[in-house]
Amino acid sequence: MAAYRIPFNRPSIVGEEIEYVRGAIEGGHSAGDGPFTARCSELLSSWLGGSPTLLTTSCTHALEMCALLLDIKEGDEVIVPSFAFVTTAGAFALHGAKPIFVDIRPDTLNLDETQLREKITERTRAIVVLHYGGIACEMDAIEAISRETGVPIVEDNAHGLLGTYRDQPLGTFGCLATQSFHETKNFICGEGGALVINRADWAERAEILREKGTDRSRFLRGQTDKYTWVDVGSSYLPSEILAAFLCAQLEARDQIQQRRESIWQLYQEELAVWAEGQGIGLPHVPGHCTHPAHLYYMILPTADARSRLIEHLGERGILAVFHYQALHLSQMGNQFGGRAGQCPVAENVGDTLLRLPLYSGLEDSEQAEVIEAVQAFRVG
Ligand SMILES: Cc1ncc(COP(=O)(O)O)c(C=O)c1O
């Protein structure tokens, strides 16, 4: 792979990460559910309206836990936006569900709530929403449909930690929500995630599913004198070494967020005039939403223009990348009946969206270079 002077993403140490990792190992507890895991859970929970939050090995595994908690089985249907990560749908398909793909809105690139109601049948078990780039879905309308039909909402909140919709934190709307700490996210530990449990009565089962189907968490709290196999489950528990790293990142929240927000805002301001002149779309943030500056994207007028812009930036040592390809057009999506033309906005955005470098370690001078290089590009 070519080496880029300005990569798309660069994970960085922002605070006490290395000291905390040393502490986890020297403290004699490097397996899961030690003091760093507890600190991460408490912090996340305090950002998420007090809901119990369990660290997991990935957001994908947290989504699989959602499928287990919802008792998803063969023949069930789960609604997902077509413009989404593979496991936003795949975690439910793994348990036998058929994903029902819904198109996205052209402005926020989120599930188009006006197309949701017609997709719900008596087999629908969940509405999975994804707040693209941490800019919220239209939750008022989606919640109204959920209430009317009794179908629960699951939030894939991989992008949305610290975003809000009408002042309410993203991750607190669904009965369950999932977070990611993969290296491209705002807060990282290499690979990691969390499950946010907004239904108090599911908290105990979630602990059991995460601990290989055992009641070990109750045992560790002294609530039972031994632990045994009580349910299905798997090993969704990250080690303390990862939790220690993540803990330092979460504690550096202000530093990370201030830097990301300032980078995002500068792209938005500096590229506005150029983008308008070239017929290029930039992110739209509705007035009732705040977002955590997770990613910065542009929508080019054609797939060819996107390829040329990627090449133009690459020649200058800058890596810009595209994102999701419409899921209904994938090999698996086809097996679930996906066909071209079914979700035209997702198909088009999959072909034309481009993301620019955005990470807290991006220097001012590097961002200035990216902006200058982008502004030098002409669509046609
Ligand atoms: C929206 C969304 N959901 C889920 C995931 C999967 O996250 P993880 O890599 O933590 O499993 C990603 C990964 O980038 C994502 O973008």
C-alpha cells in the first residue's frame, strides 16, 4: 500500500493510556471486568442518561448481543438502512433474521423515516437505526412508528456517542444501543465496543450473555456463591488491557472532542464556497441535532469525479476514502432479495461519497494542505 503523508486516520495516545495499561498488567488483573472496565462503564453510562453500559469486544459483538436479547430467530425480519456497515445487518442475519433494507434521506444519509412504516410486517422484530456521522435520524417520527407498531428500536450508535437529538443523547433512544471503539472512532482501544441497555429489565440477561452464558457477574458481586451455565452466550468481554487504554481516552474526552470539532468546522467553512461552485454536497446538520464530529464527508456529482478526486489527493500524499456500499446490492444483500434500483439514494451515495482525514492528531498545517488540495480540484 502506498504510504501517505497525511493518512485517512492515525490513532494517537492522548493522555494516560500507556500508564493505565501498565497499571492493568502490574495490578494483576488483565482479564475482563476489572477496575478499568468498571471506570469505562461508569463514564459511558454517565454520558448516556445513566443507562447500564457493558464494554464488549466490538460494536459488532454488541449488535450480536442485541439479536440475542431480542430473541431473533429464523423467519424474523429486521429493518436496516441500506447505507450501513455490514454488521449493522449481519449481526441479525447471523441469528436467522432477514434484513429488510430501507433507503436513506439524501440530506443526512440516515434511514428515511417516511419509508419505514410500509416495511413493517407481523414478522418485524426490530428497527435498527444508524446516526450517520453522528448526526441523528429523525427520532420523533421513528419513535412514533415504533410505538404504533410495538417494534423496538435498536440504535447502532457507532458514530453517535456524544451527539444529541432535541437535547437527548444519541444511544438513549433505542431499547438497546451499541458503541464502537475501533481505531477509526473518536475514542479508541484498537477493537472494542459497548452495549447500552436502556431497558432495565434486560440488564441481567445482557450480563449473562456477555459472560459465556454464565451468572459470573452476579458471583463477582457476591450475589451467589458459585457461578454456572444459565443461558446461551459467548465471550463478549474485553480484557482489562484494552479497557485501560480506552479509559484514558474517555477521560481525555474534552481534548479529543475539541480538536475533532475544530477540524470538522474548519472543513465545513473552508470548503463551502468551493463545494457549491462544483456541485458537491457537504454534511447537513439539522438545527435540532448536535454531532460529535465523527467524520467529514463530501458527495461528488458522479462516481468518476470521486475517483478523480481520490487520485488527485493521493498524488499529493493525502488519503481520502469512500465508505459503505449499499448493502442490498452486496452478494449477501442479493440473497435477501436486494436488487438495483431498490434504494436509489443509498446506491448513489455508496458510489459518490468521500471522507477526508479527521483525527485528533491531525496538525493544523496538515489540514490546511488537505483543504488547499481539495479546493484545487475541479469536477469537470
Ligand atoms: C455504523 C457501524 N456499525 C458497526 C460497526 C462495527 O464496529 P466494530 O468494528 O466495533 O465491530 C461500524 C464500524 O466501523 C460502523 O461504522
